Amino acid sequence: MVRYSLRHCHVTEYAHYTTFACHNEPVYLLSRNCTNEYYGAAGPCCKVDDAFNFLVNDNPKLFRQIKYVLHGDDDTYFRPDAVLDWLSHVEKAGVSDFPMVGNSNPGHPEHNKGHWHIKDGTCTEIQACGWFQPLMINHKALEILAHPVSKYAITDTCKKFDMTHDAGLEIFFWIFSFYHIYIPMTNINNGHDGYKKAFNPWLTIVHNIRHSNDDKCRNGDESKWPESLRYNQKVAIGCGDVGTPGPFHERDRLADMYDAYQYFHDHGEDPGFGLPGQHDWYKGNVTVYTATDGTKRVKEILPLNTPYKGTDPVEERILPLLIQLKGYETTVHSKQHDIVHDWFPFTHNDCKIKGIIP
């Protein structure tokens, strides 16, 4: 069905998946190893492995041009102007040499002991920093993951800890000692709210934005649609025209992507990124070096209120709070395995106090 629907696209076969490159559309990736399970290792975790592997290993020319990758489920709305504004401030800060992963959780993950999906008092060396839905990962972090994702390392981690991708990535990124950064002004929207509650003018990302079941057109539900609207479309599959709300849509009960676009088009405001004292940004000192492209990049972020005794040039900059996810380096597993170049799964039995999965 997918191959037929995307028959107008350029097809490329890879070892583990097929891609469909379509004019004025995204590149679609059809996995041969992953399943359609909604949760768990074989479904979402496997698909994240495939997506990262596609970018990093199978498309080096494209990957060289990528600075950041954003990932979200299909009910996540990314507000393009605000997201790009935030990323431009991250880029301006010059911290691209730090392998970064971002989510909607602010604060200091170094204070966290253990993982919320593992019984309290076990695996306490894990510094969990909140679920990764949505997710930002930068070029440097993806470079480090080139070999592991080719071996389905995210899938392994989810399987060993009995988690799906948003929770499993917390442990996976901790294993690699990445730096956590806060994606500001994200509404997780756990209440699946409608137009009036889900949005405000300063948001960057909104989760849980979706159609109601009545709006959907699958599994025979198209019988609910008026005949005149049922196949009024310019796409291969689905009901209705892409720019027209479904006949049963009530935006104040459950907002969808078109409602999100319209709201931010009409009411969106500048969230005010890159200001010290807001959104986990601050004024600090760094040592710098000049990269091959002529930009001055941060070599080391200096501790606040601590005199610097080195010889590298020091600058004052407005910086995002970057917290390295530490603890893996204290494990026996870290001494026995080079996970960057020869992946070997870390399990709950590798914790100092063996993890108990509820």
C-alpha cells in the first residue's frame, strides 16, 4: 500500500529500509526491520535507529549539512519560526562541539538519581533528564552514534529496560554522557486540550495535537463522511482535502495541526530566546578557539565564580545551561566496553544496584 501510494517518488533501497524521495515532500523511510507496534523496542525505538542511521551513515553528503535534528511523534507540532529562532541562539553561543540532546525538561538533571521507569533505589547512577518527546540532537552527538545506531543500539536499550523510545532514550543518551539542554516553551499538553487551552503566543512546540476519532479516515470510518467530501483530495490516501477541516472537527474540544498553524499565524509572538535569566540561559565565561570555518567556538565552559588559570583566550557569552549526564563512567560496563566503536548493550543488571523493572 505504501509503495503504491508513493509510486511517484524516487525509490532507493538500503540494507534495512527503503526511502521514497518525493517532490515538495519529506523523504519517507519504510523499514524492513521495525514493526508497527505503538510502544516498545521493535516499533518506535527501532524506527529512531533507522532514522539516525539513514542520516549519519547512508547519506554523508546530507549529514555534513545538518546541524540539528528534531524528532517528535506524529501528534507534535513544531512552530518553525520559534524553533529556528531558538536554534539560532544555540548556534550563536558557539557550543556545537558539545554533544547535545534536548527535551522539554528544564533544570539540573545531575540531581536526579535513577530513572522514573525503574524501581526507586536501583540504578541510581543513571541521571534521567525526562522523556525525550520531543527531542533535539545535534550533529556532534549524531557523529558519536554512527556505529551504535547501525547496530540498533537504541532498540537494544529499549528492549533491555522494557521501555519505548521516549523513556529509553533517557538511558541511551546517559550511557554516552551527552550534554542536556532545555527546549524552552514546550507544552506537553497531557490533557489533549483544545484550541483555547493548548496554545499560547510564546510556545515553541505543542504535543498531543491530533484529530479526534471522528475526523480520522481509516478502518472504514470514511462511511461517516458526506459523499461530497469523502474523496475530495489531491493526495494518494485519506479522506477530504488537506486544507479543509473534517466535517466533525471541533477545535475547542481537540485541536489539530491546522488549528495550531492558524493560531500561531494569527497570534504568535517572539518567545524571547537567548536572554540571561530566562529559559535556562545565563551569562558566563568560556575559553574559545577558531574553527576551520572561521567561527569562534567554545572549547570549555568555565565554572561560575572560579578564577581561570589556563592560557586559552577567555570570552564572556550568553550561554544555554548544558549539564553533562554523568554516572556511566563509574560503571564496570564502561571499563569493559567501548560502546562508541564496538556497541555492547548496557542492561539493568549492569547497574551497581541492579535495576528492578516494575
